[in-house]
Amino acid sequence: MRLRDAFHSVFYHGIVTLLRCILLFGARVKVQAFGEIPNGPCVMVSNHISHFDPPLLSGWLPRKIDWIAMVELFSAAWSKTAFTWLDVIPVDRQGDDRSALRVALARLEKGRMIGIFPEGGIRDGSSSMLAGAEVREGAFLIASRARCPVVPVVILGSERLYNIRNWRPWRRAKVYIAIGKPIFHSQEAGRSVAREKLRDEVGLAIMNLKDALFRTYSLTPDDLPHSPQERMREP
């Protein structure tokens, strides 16, 4: 088991390093830490605006991330092998996937960090958690069961990488990542009430992190998430 974990870790860091080098051709990434990611078990949640988010967050956050991703990514033999070696946890988004929950809790027992996009897909505008939209409760269920903190993270600008023009060396897209303070679930309320409170607190923290990025880097509404199609049409 330890040998397998060591192999997966080497494979993960090798792939992440390779992808980071590739992304540097198209992105100028700025990371602002408003809080620290704990060393022990935690659940990292982030808004989701592009397919570039997982490699960007894996490449620029200071800890290895065991992502939870849709089971459809495991449909081909090669992708199943690759994502398994990357310690990605498959989840069936159509139902109550207890298997993914058990695997996630087992990883947290080992002190790992689980990464989840609670929006359930790429979102922008009013459907984004940056605008206060509702999110799925899976991340908060896992954190409540594991009694571990949730680390809120915001990413802005990654959807600009869909525009091929932004891969020119003189015009790399600006990507901003904000790391928030860990948020712990309440142990004073009932289980369902505690999950709701945790979800509300994390949602508010996400919006506050977005506002903090705007203040820190003097961003404009154009820096808010746009659809990939809109970004691709930009001159």
C-alpha cells in the first residue's frame, strides 16, 4: 500500500510539474494567501470556470490534491489508469454515491487534502457560487463526517486560456487564485444543521475572497467568469 501511494505521489507531481510548465506559456498566475492550508486532513472547495482549473490549482497550491471528479472521466482504459494513478476519486453525479464518500473519508483519515468543485460543473454569471448560487452538499457532507476543515479557494481568469490568442508570449492570460482561512463545521448543532451552516459559511467566504482579489489587484467586472464561448470570441 505504501509503495503504491509513493508511486502515485511521484506520478502526480511529475504530471503536475509538466502541466505547470505548459500552462506558464499561456498564463501569468498570481496566488494571494488570505489564509493557510492546514497540514492535516482538509477539504478544498473552489469555484469552477474552466477545464484548466484542476491543473492550475494542483500546480500552484502548496499541497497535493486528491480530486473528486465525475465518473465519466474513467470511461476509457487509458483515462481510468491515468486518473487512478493521479489519485482522483470517481463520483457518480446522478445519484447518492456512497463509494466515493467512503474513499474520500479513507483518504482524509490518512491526512490527505480532498479537492471538490461543489458547483458540479463549469459555472459563470448568476449560476456561479461567486454570485451566491447554491452548490451541492457533497463537500460539506464529507467534511462533516471527517470532522475536518474546509479550505475555500477562488480562481479567476482561467477561462481566458480558451482563447488561443492569449497563448502568445506577450499576451499571457492573468489568472488569480485566492486561498482563504480554513472553516470548521459546528459541533454544537445537529448533523444536517451543521452541514447547512458550513455550506453557508463557505459560500460567504468564497464571495469575500472574490471581493478581496478585486481590491488587491484592482480588477474589473471583465475579470469575473465568462463562458468559454465568450472568451474565445474576444479579439
